[in-house]
Amino acid sequence: METLMVSSISYCCLTKLNSRNFNLSSLFSPSFPNSISPNSFPCSNFSTHRRARTNKRTQIISKSATQDEWLKSLPDKKKPLYSHSLPCVEAWLKQLGFFQSNDDRAVWFIEKPDWHAKLSLDVTDLYIRYLKSGPGNLDKDMERRFSYALSREDIENAILGGP
């Protein structure tokens, strides 16, 4: 028996699913994940795990790539961030020097010599909060918000430019 499981859905998929009145409660039905297929998601960057049964042992054959492979598959830097898959965005953030929070997978931190920041991947926007507790002379935390419609290059330049 072969079952397909969702391992990541990029923001563009969620947007398209929402526009089709996709019922998220179906993800929690007893028939999930058998009730969906990769064709249910209108994304080209859809990744799956195949689960194959062999002699009472479940063997997971992963199609996910390493961080270097995700970096190689990054769309052009001029493309909007919503056209990037979540694993590509995560690999890009790691390349920039961010590290992921242990408590919340949507939160990332970076520590530069002149400033420290917390980045949050929200549903509609990317938020970066430059922390006054880090080096530098901020009077208070400073937050910026970037739409996923901006290019990866523009977001990268704005974030790394600092507060």
C-alpha cells in the first residue's frame, strides 16, 4: 500500500487553496492523508514522502533534498518570495545566517556584529524585529513588515541593511 503525505506547502499553494474555498478541516479527517493527492495542490514545488510497507516495517523513502539542493533550486532572485517553496525559503534563510527557533518553526533569529533580529514567517507577510537587547544603540525594538509579493533580492537587501 502506498500513501502520499504532505511534507511542505509553499505560500503560493495556500493562497490558491484558499481561493478555491479549500476546507482545511479535511486535513484533520480520519481519511487524511489518503483523501488527497499531489494533484490536489496547484504547486510545482510540491514535495512528498512515499511510504512503502515491507515485512511489517514501514520504510520512508524521502524525496526531500538537502539544504544545498534546495539552494540550487531557488527561483530567480527577482521572483516574488511567494513563488518559493518553504524548504527553499528555509535554506535561503540559513544561507543568510539565520537559525531556526526550537519553539516555533516559523521564527528565525540572526546575530550580526551590529544588530540582532527575530524574523517571523506569517501567513501574509514576513516580519523582522530588530532587537534593542542586541548590540547597537536602538532605543526600542524596531519592526518591519515585508509582503511575500516582494522579490527575494529586495527582502534580502532590506533585512541585511539592518535597522
